[in-house]
Amino acid sequence: MKASAARPATDRLARPLNSLRVSVIDRCDLRCSYCMPEEHYTWLPQGDVLSFAEIGTLVGEPAIEDLAMTTNATQLAQLAGPLRQAGLDRVTVSLDSLQSERFKRLVRRDALPQVLEGIRAAGVAGFASLKINTVVMRGFNDDELEALLEFGRQVGGEVRFIEYMDVGGATLWSMDKVFSKTQILARLEERWGPIAPCGPQGAAPAERFRLADGTCFGIIASVTEPFCRACDRSRLTADGLWYLCLYAQEGTDLRRLVRAGHPAEELAAFLRQRWAGRTERGAEERTKAPHRGALYQVEDLRQDPHREMHTRGG
Ligand code: SF4
């Protein structure tokens, strides 16, 4: 969600506090290999999960100017219409393959038909935008870029290709599985000819491009071209820990504050102050790692479920 404020707080790199990603739940009904490849997970204690009223207190509802949801789309066939009616502005869905066997292998569930139905429902529900996120993995789905773009065109969605990231949870990550922005562009150019930039990037993580026929798509090159310098995003986990970076080791416990009954102005002042000290730029730092591999091993993740990407929000 994007907040509107006359003068947003800025951090030590002059990045505004604009965008908050709220996880409403730490569970998922899929098991994608780039996020949840293990057999067992430690879930957040139910009593720690924030109620909707507590989330409302923390996000300061009146200041929201743009509300978007990111989803795996498994429930969207039933919920796209009601969500739009309830005021949701935009939807982003994940879709990494259009081939049912491959999809099944990736997510370890037989869910492609319901996901596609969900995305189609979102396409006709009247959202201001529909984005389709695809994590591109070398040797797995890098031969589907063209098909995914075609699918995006059919459903009225804009595809965003994402480089496979070494975030928490991605225990199977290795650099040789990353299919880079340069390689994505080369692959698409081979098929469709010259590709042009499509407008300024701003704070949005995706760099947008346009094919000769006018189709726009995005690339999120978090691994090869990190964009931390423009990052205005922070994350709130379902149990109320506030992370100022996807790679941050520590989060700030806002659940404690909200449950202690601090007034809204006090909470707002605390958040502004905390943001003012922000220096994080995790993806840029990762590029300096001498032997870059998975960020955490399974044992590290078991010690603290907040290190998991499915807990922190992708
Ligand atoms: S790594 Fe951290 S600072 Fe960089 S873009 Fe991601 S969340 Fe923002």
C-alpha cells in the first residue's frame, strides 16, 4: 500500500517512507521451490498474529492512497470480484509456468487450472492494474518468457520478470540459476525485435520495457542491478515485526507497541524516527559477498521463522 502524506519521512539516504507491504498471514497453500522448498516449516504462534483492527491501527488507514494485493491466485477465482468491490485498487499475481507438469513440479501442488482461472477473474474484475510476476530460473522456465507475455496480453495483465533472488527461504539458490535481465532482454529481442524503455522507473522495483507492437513488460533485476537507492518499501510481518529491508536481520516489534495501547500519534512519531535512521540496502550489499550462495541454511531458518521470505513478504 502507498501512503499519502504532505511530507513523508525520509531515511538517511533520502528515501521516503511511502510503501508498506503487510503480510496478513504467514502460511501458503503452495510450496514453490524458490521460497518454500523444505518439507517442514515453523509457523508463527496464532496468538501473535495481528488482528485486522491492529493492522488498521498500525498502517493508519486514512493515509492510504493506493491499495494493492500480491497473491498466488489460488483463491482469486472466487475473490477477485468481491475484493474489487471492497476497494482493492491493484492486484499482483505469481505465475512461473503455463505448463501443468512443470508448474506442479515447482509448487508441489496440482494448482495451475485454479491459478489461471483466478488470474482471468482478476483480469475482468476491473482493477486499475493487474501484474503477473514470474521468477525466471535458468534451465527451468527461461523458455517460457514469450508464452507468458502472450498470456499476459490475453488477460490484460502486465508481466514482470523477476531475477531469482537469494533471499531467506531460498535454500536452493545459486548464482548459476539466475537468468539475468540482460539475458531476458536478449531472449525477447531474438523473438520480437528491438525493445525500447517504457517510461521512467521511479521507486517501483520493475524497469519497464516495450516491444515493437506496444506490449509493455517489466524486469525486476534485484540480483544483477539492485535498486536499493530508490527503495521506499518496508514490510510488516503477520505478527507485527517491521522490517526496513527484505534482507534485514532484525525487525522492530510493533505488535508490542500496538498491544500496549500507545496512541496513534505516538506510534506515528516512533515510526518516523525509526525510518529516519534507516541505512539498509541489502541487495546492494549482497553483490559484495565473496562466494555468493543461499542467504540462510535450513537450520538458520528454523531458529527464526521471520527470516523466511513467506513470512516477511516477497
Ligand atoms: S534489498 Fe532492501 S533496500 Fe534494497 S530494494 Fe530490497 S528491500 Fe529495498
